[in-house]
Amino acid sequence: MNIFSAFNIPMTVAGVPPKTFGPKPTAENESDGTGQARGASVGAFITVQTLVSFTGATGAISLLWSAIKALGVVPAAWSVYVGLFLSLLIGTFIYYINISDPNTQHTGRDKAIGSVIAFLNSLVLFNATKSIVGS
């Protein structure tokens, strides 16, 4: 990934070729013309999309959770369970978006591992949102 594409800055505005990060192209993984090795994987934790997804998901859960609490739709004793349900719902939705992408092929193993990671990420979202909402 180059630094300009992470912030949607066109190369003509930047005026200089960007520095690229990641593995250098080798004979096994040729360059795709962007300086990145074709087929090189980058950890999901360091992508801009992950940051946006985590903060966006946490924001959506806290917004919905706060609205449900303010409206008094469920008893106060059930508030934590509402947050857990919303976190699992949003986590499942994000997992579905990733797994149903027509541009990627996922094996059964990928889907199984992804579902466990999605569940754990949903719990992380719940804990983050619980700290925000204060329930």
C-alpha cells in the first residue's frame, strides 16, 4: 500500500512517486506495477479499512444502544444483553459483507476460521461499546 492511496490523494497532486511498504517483489511474487508484490498479504490490523470498520461499528452500536436505553424499550436490567445482541448483530453483518464479496473465493476452512474471528471481534466491539455507553 502506498501512503497516498491510503488517503485518496491522486499521484498527480502529490507530484512524487509514493514510497511503498510491504514485501519486496521477488521471482515468486512479481510486482503488479504499483510496487507491491502481487499476492502479498498485509495484516488486517494495519489497514485503514479496519480502523474505519472498528470505529464505525462501535459508533453504530453505541448509537443504537443509547437510543434503546433512552426510549426505555427494554428494562434497565436487560440493557447489557441488548448491547451484546447489537454487537453480535453488527459483527455478523460485517462478517457477511466480507464473506459474500464476489471478488474473493473462500474455502470452508476460511469461512470457519472467519466465523470464530468474527465472534471474537463482536465481543471486542461489545466491550468497547460497553465502556462508551456506560452500562
